[in-house]
Amino acid sequence: MASTASFYSIINDVYSSGSHALKMVISLVHTHASASSGGQLDWDNVWSDAVHTHGTDTEGGQLDHGLVFTAASLLDDDHPQYVQESILTAQGDIPYASGSATWTRLGIGTANQLLSVNAAGTGFTWSSVGLTGTVVRKGTNESVTNSTAFQPDDELKFSVAANEIWGYTCYIIGSSNGIADLRVGFTTPSGGSYRAVGVASEDAGTTRSCTGTTFMTFTTSTGTQLVVVNGLFYNGTTAGSLTMQWTAGSITGSPTSVLANSSIVATRIL
């Protein structure tokens, strides 16, 4: 086997003989024969040679990324057409073009939201889909005695914003002495209106109806009964609450009550 010295001697002889093929591979600037040609290679510590940084032609030729083997040079913005990671600051971020050659970050939305085009048609936004609903359950019994004045229920109500439209169903567990009956209506924010129909389990299947200025009277028997009311509510420009109101149909000296577990299930349509 030839010694290392013999190997280098063979290479030197080939190069010195004017081999054009080898000279094409070993260009003057990359011979590494001297500091002006990239520096003598030291195979034990090749990349630490100060003259081997390729920072200039006298150091082996300029590379695309500048001083390629220094950490700082890998972070510079020498290719602005690429998207830098620094634009994204949190998990779930999405980069998108907010203008010509302009990258912008869109933060992650909330659970169950979908990505959609904004109202102006100029970018993206997160938006909720589907219907928004609410369920209200009455926690305690409530009664009136010797009165036919309507009272807003303490619990059976839900909040509405301006110009919203809601559909709702009231499940009312009513109780009276069988004579007083039960009257039901609703209060709304100023400018709001509604229409509702209802039926009671002890009212022979008769359907009652009311609007914002009227009420429904359900015939009751002794003990408890279920009254189901379906309604559609259109709100005006004033936010507030849709509240069930109720009272006795007549004064009998006995209480008329709406009991615990009566409920409202409401869905925002618009």
C-alpha cells in the first residue's frame, strides 16, 4: 500500500503535469494552497480555519448566505422573499398576505370557530357557526295569592342583544286550586315584539296564543300541570331580556304557583 507521502506526491505530479480535468476541479481560488486561496486545509480542524469562512474571494469565494458557518449569519434576512419564523408568535398562528408582498399573522381562533373572509373582503377572520342557544331552569317555587297583577318571573328569562331574533319554548309547571287558572305573557325590551302559542296538559288540548299586548289564560285543575309555550321574538334596537310574566286568572284566596324545574330553551336565529 502506498504511503500518505506517496499519495500526495502522485497528486502533485498530476497537477504539475497540466491535467486540464484536475485544474477545472481545483480552481485557483479553491486550491487552498495559501491564505489568499482559502487557506491550507487542516483535515483535523477544517472548518475552524479563520481563512476558510468564505467571506470574500480571498477566503475561498463568497457563498450565498454570507458567513455561512457563523450562527449570526444564519439569522439575517438575506432572502426577504421567504417568510420569517418570527412572524409566528404563538401556537396555531397562520401567516397570510395582507397586501402585495406583505405577510401578516392571524392568531388562532376559539373552539369550534371557522376561518372565513372578513366583511370587507380584504382578509381573513374567525367566526362562529351554527345557532347560539341558552337554557334557563327555575330553581325555586314562586307563588302569588289574591292578585291578578302580572309579575315578571324571577328566573325564567334570557338576555337578548339589539336586533336579534330568537325562538323559544317555555316548559311551565303550574299549580293552583283548580279555579284560579294561570295567565302567561312576556315582557320585552323597548321596541321588541313577540308571538306565542301554548297548550296545557289539563286544558283539553286547547291552543292559546298571545302577542306583545295580550296574554294566554290556561284552565287549571287542582294540583299541578304542564304548560308548553312556543314563541318567536323580534328585538328592536334596545338590548335587554325576554322575561316570562304570569299571574292567577282570578282571586280565590289560594296561591297560584310556577314551580321549580320550569324551564326556557331558547335559540338565537339571527
